[in-house]
Amino acid sequence: MLELKKDFPVLTSNPNLVYLDSAASALRPQAVVDAMNDYYARYGVNVNRGIYDLSDYATIMYEKTREKVAEFLQAEIEEIIFTSGTTDGLNTLSRILEQKINPGDNIVVTRMEHHANLIPWQQLAKRKQAELRFIEITSNYELDLESTKKVIDERTKIVSVTAASNVLGTITPINEFTVLAHSVGALVIVDAAQLIPHGPINVKDIDCDFLVFSGHKLYGPTGVGVLYGKKKLLEELEPVAFGGDMISRVSYESASWAELPHKFEPGTPPIAEVIGLGTALDYLRQIGWNNIQAHEQELVNYVLEKLPEVATIIGPANQVTRTATFSFIIPNTHPHDIGDILNRDQIAVRVGHHCAMPLIQHLGLVGTTRAAFGIYNSTDDVDALIEGIKKVKKILLNEYL
Ligand SMILES: Cc1ncc(COP(=O)(O)O)c(C=O)c1O
């Protein structure tokens, strides 16, 4: 197993913390904190506009991250747009793609979307008198491919799906969606917020049209995210946010746009955060994605062995189609009480609807407790969770296990 706790200052500052909330935000290694401090301390000036050395240097450091992200996704450099996060990327897409939707068209999402990949499409459908359709979930908490075939038809313009559920841990078969969606001429958008910490995603292989993720789920800073789009599409689409840096020429009457990727990056970007994201990618590459995936698999296997002894997992029991994010319930207890009691032993979990309220209602639940494991977690953390749950059951249910 990897032993990385020493690299993460939040964990060294809180030695008894059992951090199981990486699906909300992964912690950052010291290298990321140092890279951001270095920017502010040594060359903290604006990018893309100075003719002086320091601004050139800041621009080079900023653009280096774009190259690293492009390599990580197997994309072209111009296809990488920096955003403030997944939510920002999806909202932007729902506005730039509005021009492609007509009354009577439909947009397809799944029943397991985070609010960030539901509400922008729900609102777009309302604005354009289009229909919002849903891919169903099977009894094993995976996506139902039969229902996918039923909802995607010749009026489908957009299929926007999560690559991995933040509630269930399910990894979804993106390739199946792209083949089906492209056969009717629809665009495919991938919400990769939860899949991205598990390794590089080859956008050419999965053939998605757009893909979004956030830096803070990838052991990087908050406030930065990535929107990948196929060059041809980004070239033909009109921007929806305007200002400095994204223009070519401006008069009082009109404006024309800069080349990609700047056309979709108006205003001063989150420079320190972009640089921090590049450092996070370097850090992960140095550890090795194979090692990260093996570590995660070991954790998944161990949780699947131990957690069912004390709680009911709401998510796939299949090691292959899931991430290390585990929602669970304990009958006759409330998730808030579980989280509260676990917190007394410094076990940090998330409770509630996890920004997927319709999914939780669809499953007939009030909420779940979610333990999401990251590269710094060990089987000891799983044991701590299991002991914590036993304590919860003793307190709330008078159960002695
Ligand atoms: C699947 C999924 N999509 C979107 C988001 C939104 O990400 P952000 O809050 O970084 O914009 C999250 C965050 O939890 C998520 O898990």
C-alpha cells in the first residue's frame, strides 16, 4: 500500500484525523501548497498581458499546466479551457450549447447526476421547451443500458453523463453512451469530477465531445477546473462570457474573439490555482497511476469485505465498476447522527443528500453516510471506520457487536 500521509499537511497537522471525505475535496500535498506560495511570493503578476519578464514567466508557468492537462487527457492544448470548477464548466456548456436546442428536442442525463449536471440542463430544457430525459439505474446501482436505448432518439441533442457517481461510487460505461449518442448526432458531455482522481482519461478513446472536472478532486486547489472540448466544436461555438483576454479586436460597436483556448477564458484567471493544479498532476505522475490504482483497488476490496458486516452499502458490490466512494445506511438511524458520532473520534465523513437530492429521493432514502477514500488512506482508516460504526450502533441502537 502507498504511504503518503506525510506528504499532506492537513494530515500531519491533524495526526488523529481519519479523513474520509475526499469525494467532496481531496487534500493537497505540500508540493501544491509550495507551488502556489511560490507564485505569490516570487512572481505573482498577471498573465497574457505584460511585456516584462516576470509576466512572461508567470504566463509560461500558467501555460505549462495546460500542456500537462492536455497530456493527461490526450487532448490538444487548444482544447483545454480553464474554468473555476466542474459546476462552472457545466453551466458554461449549458449556455454555449443553447443555440443548438430547439423546442421538442431532448436532453438526456442519468438518475444519478450531481445537481451540477442536472440543474443547468433542467433549466436549459425549460428555457427552450425541450424535454429532459433520464437513464435509469439498475438494482445493482449501475446504469441501465436498455433504458439508455429507449431515451436516446433522433431528437436527442445532448447526452450529459457522470463518469462516476459521487453518491454510489458507480463507474459508468461512457463509451456505450458516446456510440449511441453519436449514432443520432447528439453531443456527449462527461462530468468527470469523480473519475478524474483515479487516473488519466483518454478523451480520444472515449470520443466524448466535452469533459469537465475540478482541480480540488484531483489533489489540487479549489477555484480551478478544466473544460475539455473538441477543437472543431469549440471553434464553431460562440462564447457566452465576455471581457478582457478573450478578444481579438473590439470597437464601441462590435468585437471579435481570440483564438482558442482564450476565446472561452475571459478576465484574469485563477493563476496560482492553475499552477497548483499542474503541480498536483506532477505529484500524481511521480507516484505512478498504476500504483494509485492498485492502492485504490486494495482499499475497495477491503471495504467491500468489511463494511457489509456493520452497514448496508448503497452502491455496486462489484469491485470493477466502482470507485472508493462508499455510501451506506444503518437501518433505524439517521445519517446526521452517524456523522456526528463518528466525528467524536475524528472520523470525517459526509452525510445527507450529497448534492444529489433527486437521486436520494428516487432511492427512497433520507440520506446516506459517505466514506470516500483517497490515496493517503490505508486499511487502518477502514478499520477505524468499522470500529466507529460499531460505536454508533452501540449508542443509537444499543447493539453490542
Ligand atoms: C459528480 C460531480 N459533479 C459535479 C460536482 C461539482 O464540482 P464542483 O463543486 O467542484 O464544481 C461534484 C462535486 O462534488 C461531483 O461530485
